[in-house]
Amino acid sequence: MKPSEFIAALAWNDALDFGLLLVIFYGTLRLLHGTRAIPVLLSVAFFGAVAATAQALDLVAVAALIKFFLEYIIIILIVVFHQEIRRLLLRVGQRLAPRGRRQAALSAVGELVLAMERLKRAKIGALFILRGEIDILDLVSDRGREIGADLHADTLVALMIPHPINLAHDGAVLIQDFRIIRAGVICPLTHREDLDPQFGTRHRGAIGMTEETDALMLVVSEERGEIRVAFRGELSEPLNAAELEKRIGTWIEQPPEPDDDVEPKVTGDPGRSSGARRVEADLQHPAEGGA
């Protein structure tokens, strides 16, 4: 059949079918970009090509062996890449998330930024864990105490106030799905020897946790009154309220992949976002902020 005859034989639903396949294929590659799945898929394609070649050359033993392997490849991929599959589905869900959930995320980020700015102003040390897909409780030396509260700035500040009767202030606060899950969590410390001596246990715990998980760690330094974030074993520069809010928002919108190359950076003018405006209002009226 000539190409012109083939094109003439196509109906509108054939074109729609082909277009949808292209969109699905492109979207899948976009979602898998930067993950360990791409090299594995290339390996599967290579074995498929070898099997076809072996069958064409009538290499019965080789073709049978590779065919047997490819028949079970789906089960193998699900077992090996269950974390990546969960993360892939999470990304799809976030793209389809309703407006209400996005508004809840923005509100939660604003509360978190406001709490950190109050703690920074008071020079009270704090450590917050924004949990990703990896469960961090199997890595900590102390799981702390269960809280189960909504994410509010006043609650976060209260948990971090140093006092003998506040048994949770020395550890980290675990935040998941816009809720305060636990407090007093003791994070694993990094073993890096190239860190600046100014960074104490909180910063080393933040780096240590992100070396093992995909969590985003938020640190307030009581000595210097600085806010930094740790991600994938690296500590950021000091951040202001707008930069912090943008960094957290980027992390929420684009869940971090363990094999990505670079931590999301804040570039350009971060602007006056809603959380930054709340912080500015709180600074103008400290008595009303409850700090």
C-alpha cells in the first residue's frame, strides 16, 4: 500500500487514536524523566531487540531464555520500582488535584512560613520535617510523641518553645499532608566532615535526614536567627519569608525525585506572596501574632 493510500484510508477516529497514543507516550516520558526507570526501560527494549534478533536467526535457546525473562518483567518492575510508581501516581494526582486542595496547600505553607518567621525573630531553634514519599520513622532514633493536629502557626511555635515541661522542643516536628503528625522526633545525624563548624545538631540532623529520604527539612538557627532548608543532603543559603514560601511551594508542586540532578533554586524576584504578606503583617503587629 502506498503512503497516499494509507493516509486516505485513515478515518478521524484513527487520527484521534494515534494522537492520544502520542500524548500518553510523551506524558509518560515527561513523568519518568530523571528517574531510574528510563535506564531500565532502555534495558528492556534492548533485551526485546535481542530476542527478536535471536528468533530471526533461529537461536532457539537464547530466544527462549529472553522470552521467559520478558514474560515476568512486569512483576519484576513492580517489585523493584514500587517507590517510583507511587511517586509517578502522586504526580499525576497533583496535576489533577482540585482547586480546594491547592488552596489548602497554600494556606498550610503560609502558616508554616509565619511560624518560622516568629521563631526566627525570637531566636528560638526549630526543626520541621516535610515528609515526602519515604517513611522517615524507620530511620529516626526516637519517634517522639504523636500530635495529630491541624497545621497552625501558633501550634508550631508552642511546640518549639524551650521549657522543661515541653518535652518535644528538642526534636523535630513531623508534618505530613498539611497536618502536624509528631513532635520530638530525633533525626539521624550526617557523618559529613566538611560542614562548617557553625552548624550544630539541628543542621546536622536536617542534612542527615535528607541524605536518607526525600523529605524537605526546615531549620531555624537560634544562634544566628537564620532560616535554611535542607534537601538531598545539601543545606541552602539563609532564606527570607518569600524565598522560603516559594521553595516549599516548589517542593509540593514537584515532588522531589531521588535521582534528580539539582535542588530547586529560587531565582528572580520572589514577589509578595500571600504567606509573605502575612509575615509582614505579623511583624507590624507582634502583639496580635502571639509570638
